[in-house]
Amino acid sequence: MCVDYDTGVAKSCREPIAEEVNDKERANFCDYFKPRPDAYRPPNVEEVAKARAGLDALFGSSKPATTVSAPGTASGQARAELDALFKKT
């Protein structure tokens, strides 16, 4: 994400006096770090929507159900007990 990062030069950095980072998996600090303006790329929303539509077609809608269960059913009884536990009326 740094403007000076370049794998084609020694130590993968164009800054000549920067300290080499040997372990790139761990946190490190560089006094010469300057973020690239294009470092963040937002997700492609069209691709995300297309993938979600494909998953919905295979497995049904991924949105949670918002219906309330009938009081006489087992899930309705569980919901009533949960509401009573948290003092909801």
C-alpha cells in the first residue's frame, strides 16, 4: 500500500535508507510509509449482486424471515418465552 513498494528493487522498497522488513506477516513500522492514492479499491457491486442472485437461485433467499410465529406452535411458544425473559409485551 506504500508508494515506494516495488518488488523489482532491493528490499522491495525504492526508499534507499528504509529498513528492510524481513517478516511481512507481522506488524511493522516504517518512517517513510506514504499510502498510495489507489490503494483502496471498492468492491464491484455488480459482481456482488450477480453472485448473490445466483446463490439465491440455488438456495433460496438469504434474507431472514420476518414473520411472527403463531402462539400455539412450538416456535410461537419459544418466542413467547423469549419475550417473557426479556420482559417484552
